Amino acid sequence: MTSLLNSLCNNILLNNLIKIRWIAIIGQLFAILLTFFYFRIQILIIPCLFVVLISTLVNILSFFLNKSDDYLTDKEAFSFLFFDTCQLAILLYLTGGIYNPFSLLLIAPLIISASYLHFIFSIILSATSILVVIFISFFFIEIDWPGDFIVPNLFTYGLLLSLIISLIFIAVYVYIFATSSRNISKALNQTQIALFNQKKLSEVNSLSAAAVHELSTPLNTIFLILNDFRSNEFVYKSTKIKKEVDLLKSQADRCKNILLKLSENPQNLKDDFFNETTLSNIIKINFDKFNNKNIKLNISILKKDIEPKILFKDELMYGIGNIIQNAIQHSNKEIKVNILWSNSHIDIEIIDDGDGFKKEVLDKIGSPYVLSTKKNSIGLGIFIAKNLIENIGGKMYFKNNVNANGSVVNIKLNKSILKI
């Protein structure tokens, strides 16, 4: 599922390119006919219409090959955009070159490429567009204008330079913002997948807890009847029947042990855990789940009152779990957790005794695909945790421990949202 989402983020539909090209064809045809018949400007109308006709035939062929869900690969999309650039270049060559006001349309395919395709394709298309601009600046079929049309060389060079700069600037500008948007989109997809998996896990856990509760009563009845059978004199004297009863008891004992293991699973505490719990319970469960380094957990309730019960939420379970997991990975010996609450909020402070956040990481932490202090880590887990906590009205803050080594994560939760 993840690979499918990632693949669709960079690809575009053939159907969309066909629609855009139909708009371009209609616009080109209208401009050619208006220029020749209305403004009486003598252009090579037959070659121009022939170029538009080729584009039309290619679009018709593409239409018949099109499927409603036909996503193009980067190479296929690039070939379409490259064709459009070359087709427009030929039209500009036939109609005044760089002096044609529509020469700015060379930017259009480049914007699409920078928005959706790999960087290398944008570089190739940018280089092609720049070469086209340079070529049609010096080699083109002049238009027989009704009046005098004298352009100074300085203006020609200025126009050439401005088009080249525009092509480069727009390509880089669009690519940077499109890349950021794609990264955020991928990260949000990962967030949705993580939350979906957490919800499924909670459903399985809840079902397991319910099974333990519901099956314990009939199982106890079975044991009671089996014990009565075993104490019966007739059964006791019959070796064959006694053997069958002993077999039933052994299988019942096996069922009892299976249910006992399910009940001892820290994620299957009680039925009502999935209705109400405490933050310290959630922290302990996640700590036991991820602690593979013999790290110690020290939870401090910074208030004399009884810790308030809260409504269990999958976002909270997974969000805190991600932060606890990150703290364990970077801790040396101990993780401290401070819990404090007021009438409106519950505050959690998670402190590890590791090396802390590097400055370049701390400045961008919480953004997707930010390199963390751990090798090959991209910070996606913290981004997911932050988004999940914010989805339930909470806030998350990151800093380094001023008094000692390590990092500090502050989670501020809205008590009214978690209220039972």
C-alpha cells in the first residue's frame, strides 16, 4: 500500500495531459487564423496548420490509448512534454521566433515537469527550452508586418536573457515547492497508514480481551463438570472412559493457558481499558513494547491528586508510542516522564539522557523527511506523532535538556477532548 501511494505521488494521468493539449491546440488554431485573416499578417499559414494538425493527430491517438486510471511513468510523461515543447518551438520558428508574444508559453511544459517529474527530466526539458529560445532568437522566419517593426539588438539580447532567466527561475521555484508538497503528501499518507494500523491493532486487542472475558465463564463450567465426572465411581472404574475424560481435561487446561497468555499481554489489559485509561498506563505499555535496551522508566505524577482517567484514542496511543520509542533509541540509562494536569490541560514531559537534538535537527524537527541524529533516520516517526497529537487538539514541543544531557519532548493535551 505504501509503495502504491508513493508511486502515484510523482505520476500524472494521461487524461489530464490530453485535456491540456486540446486547450493548447484550440488556442494555437485560434491565434493562427485570427492573425492571418483578421489582422492580415502574412504568416506561413499552411505549415503552421500542418504543425497543429500533427499535434491533433497525436492527441487523438493518445485519446484512444487512454484509460481513466492510466497513470504515466516519468519517462512517458516527459516524452509528451518534450513533444509539446518541440511542437511549440516549430510554430514559434514559423511565426517570428522570439518576437512572437506567445514565446512565453515555452514555460508551460516546464512547470508541469518541475511539478510532477524527477529532477533530471526537468533539467533536460529546461536545457531544451533554453536551446530553443537561443535558436529562435537568431533563426526564424520573419513576419511581414503591416508597418515598420525595427527592434534594437540590445532589446533582442535583453529579451533572450529574460526568457532564459525566467525558464530557469520558474523551473527551480516550482520544483522546490512541488518537492516539499510531495514530501508532505507522502508523510501524511504514512500517518494515515500508521493510524489505520493502530486502529486495527486496537480492534484485535479489544477482541482478544473480550474473548478472554467471555470464554472464561463457559470454560469454568467445563472444568466443574469434568471434575464431577472424574470423581464419579463409574467413570473412575472404567479405564477407557477415564482416559477420555482426562484427555478432555488436558485440552481444557490448554485452552485455559492460552487465555491466560492473552490476558497477560500488556496490550490486552481489560475490556474497559479501551474505554478509559490513564496516561501513565499508555506510557508503560509503549515502554514495555519498545524497551529492548534495558532502559529504566521513571514516571512522576507531579500532583497529589489521583491521576485523571481519560478517553482512550488511537492517535494518543500511537503518538506517545512514537515519542517513547524515539526516547528509548537515544537514551543511555533512563527515561523520565513527568505528568501534570490542570482543569483544562494535561502536560507530559518525556526526558531522555542521550546526546540531545543537534541544532540543525532541532530547528526543523517535526517536519517530514528531516535527517535525525540516528543514522539513516528521516524523522518521519516524529512527524507522524506530532500530527496525530495535533489531530486530537494537542501540541508537541521539542528542546534539549538545559540542566543535563538529553532531549525533552513536551506534550500538551486538551483535557476536554480526552474527557470521559
